[in-house]
Amino acid sequence: MQRHAESPEAMESLGRDAADLARPGSVIALVGGLGAGKTHWTKGFVAGIGSAADVTSPTFGLLHEYPGGRLPVFHLDFYRLESAAELIAMGWDELLDQGGVIIAEWGDKFPELLPPETTWLHFTVEAEGRRSLRQGEA
């Protein structure tokens, strides 16, 4: 199913809606180019979980943790990682065991490390700046 967002606020609303379905151990892979809405979706998701944390892109920090909601959220960005070994060295296996929600931007970079039940969300920038979001396979 494909959904559309006309604004950053609309993308955040899609994220808030998705938070209702989150369970301990959920892994969500976000795929899409720069500026496609991945971080705005995550802002809405974190708010929907019940955390008041200030969500920012983890491009330079690589990992942000957002506590305070019904589940902790671990927000990663694989963009700057060069290898799967780097992700493992960051504590990837331990994150998977935390019982929170993992959101991995650029998740398609290391699909072999993501569990089979990962939810894949594909973000696209369309004409006139509208964004679309589609759930699908890696």
C-alpha cells in the first residue's frame, strides 16, 4: 500500500500512526534518498510511542536512543557505515536484544543483518515535493 504526504507534518502523522503497531523487538528499515522524509516519519513515530525526545537525523552520530515512551526507540543511520562489520562493532546484536524498536535509515545497505520479520518502508520524492511511502520488501 502506498501513502502520500504533502508536507513534513503529514509524514510525521504517518509515523505516529505506525507507532500503534510497534511491538518489543520490532525492526523497521527505512529506504529512500536524502530528503525523502525518513527522519520526519521517525519524529512522528517517536512521538506516537510516547517519547518527548527531540528527534534528529543520526547521520553523524550514527545512533540515537529515544527513551521515555512505551518502548525505547533506537534510531540508526547506515549511510556512513562502510561495512557490516562496523555495524556489528557498534553493538548491533545487543540492540536487537534490547526489546525496543530499531529504526534503521538506509536499511538496504546491510539487509543481511536485518531479521526476516523486518518491516521495510520505501520513501520517494514525487513531483512538486510530495513524498510517498510504500511498505514492501527489501
